[in-house]
Amino acid sequence: MDSRERVIRTLEFSSPDRAPRQVWPLPAINLFRQGELDKLLSRYPMDFDAPSGSYGPAERARGEAHRRGEYVDAWGCVWHALEDGVVGEVRGLPLANWSALDTYSPPWEIIDGADLSDVNRSCSESSKFIIASTETRPFERMQFLRGTENVFMDLAYGVQEACRLRDMLHDFFVRDIQMWAKTDVDAVSFMDDWGSQTSLLISPEVWRSFFKPLYKDYCDIIRGSGKYVFFHSDGFIEDIYPDLIEIGVSAVNSQLMCMNVERLAAKHKGRITFWGEVDRQHAQPYGTPEDCRAVVRRVRKALDDGAGGLIAQCEWGTLDPFENIDAIFDEWSR
């Protein structure tokens, strides 16, 4: 069974030979610990890959992402990082004042200038499951442009400009999703971080009225092209799991240890694929290899009955010792 078949069987609940593997190394791992990453990949070959394609050059971008100092992204948001290898935080907000909205435009040039000429070839020549990662993240992009506190106030008071901004972003993200859906990738992913440690960042009702219709459009485009929908969100998102299932998300990457994995399994096992993860807040950076193995065993006991619906994924953070990540994938292999 090759990787593509393994992942598809997982998503279709058709008894894969094992849970597919995927590691997400943060930038610092690629920058400073490449030898450890190579060692892990040689021991545990991964089942996922990205296509050979790229967005076009951005007119507003400058500086180098993930390096200490400031850089500007394609949308004109100014990021500040205190150390190499981290994403940093937004300090410069293009739409901090609503007066700038009338003249603001998304970076259409990165879609118009995208080079996807090699995507289909790279898909056909690979036995791995290919996921296209997109720019699509409406809630987070609103925060990057306006500021988190401003966005919460906008939503609370029903500010009309927030609807205008949402619709502007949605037009861009629909084009983004459509662009990748026309290629031969196996899946298309999008994201938004919706949870705090204990609850959604906004009420489920506001999420359903303001954002869920956008998500449904993305899912309809992706599924209408015969591809799988992958979605990521940090934090506690238990309240919207049923909605994600309803609109057609195939696999969701969420912080299982922020919620109750046994309760999630009781409600949703067999209805959606759990795309990882383990415990990147506690066990991975601060625990022992045995602590990490114990979390994997807990996740598997709740979710892994051999039918599929579970991906052996974890994020490899800056503080995580190699021994802990190695233990995670070794335990998944047992």
C-alpha cells in the first residue's frame, strides 16, 4: 500500500494498513536542526507532500520571514520577530483605521502571477498524498489587517465595514481555492485559529452566521473538484466540529489536548478524520519520551480502531527534543 492509497483509505474509513504519518517542523527546525529532521524522516517516511507550485511575487512584501526583525507580508501587514525561526506577531496594521478600506486591495498579483506549471507533473510522479496549502484564512487575515481587539469589537457591534472586509477577503480566497482545485492535487487545505484554551474566541452563533457560509463555499469548490478538504485550527473548537462535518471538511487538525479526546471520539469518530495531533503545549516540549508515548496511546485508544479516520501528525516546535518527536512516531508505529 503506497502513501496515497493509505491516506485515501484513512479518509474513507476503509482500513489502511497503518495511520499515515506527517510531521510539521516549525521554521526553526528547518533552519537550525536539519540534521535531526533528516534523521527522523529516514526512520519514519512521511505519507504527505506539497505540490511543486508557488504563488507569484508580492508587490508589498519585503524582508525575510522567520528571521529576527521586521518583515512585511503580501498583504502589507508588518510582522516583528524577536528571534530567528519563529513567525512573530503583527505590529503594523494596514486597516487599523477603517478610512483605509476604500483604497485597500488584496494582493491579487500573487494569484495572477502564480506558477503552477509543474504541479500536475509533481503529483503524477509522486506516490505520496499531495496537499495544497492556501492563503485562505479569513478570520486570521482580518486580525492581521485590523488587529485582534478591533476585530472582536467589530463583530460584537456589527460594524458594516467588517462585512465589507470579509466579503473582499472572501472574493480573494475563492479565487485562491479555485486555482488549486483545478490542479491534480489530492487535497486543498485552509485554516483559521478559532479557539482559546477553553472555548471559541467568538460565540458559535456569530461564527455560524458570519464565517460558516464562507467555509461552505470553500468546501463546495474543493469537493466539487473531487478533492478532499483539510482544515486546521488551534485551540478549543469542540463547538464547531459538527458544523465542519456538515459542510464537508474531510480532515481537521486541532489541539486534541485542549479538549476531551474521548468525548470528541464518542461524538465524531467515523464522521471526520482526526488529522493529528499529540500535545505540543506540554508533553512534547517539557515531558519525557514516555510522556509523549502515553499521549499517543491515549489518542489511539480513543480514535484508532483500525478502520481509519486518524492521521499520525504532530507539530515539531522549537523547544521539542528530538527524542520526544522520535518517541511519538515510534509509538505510532507499534
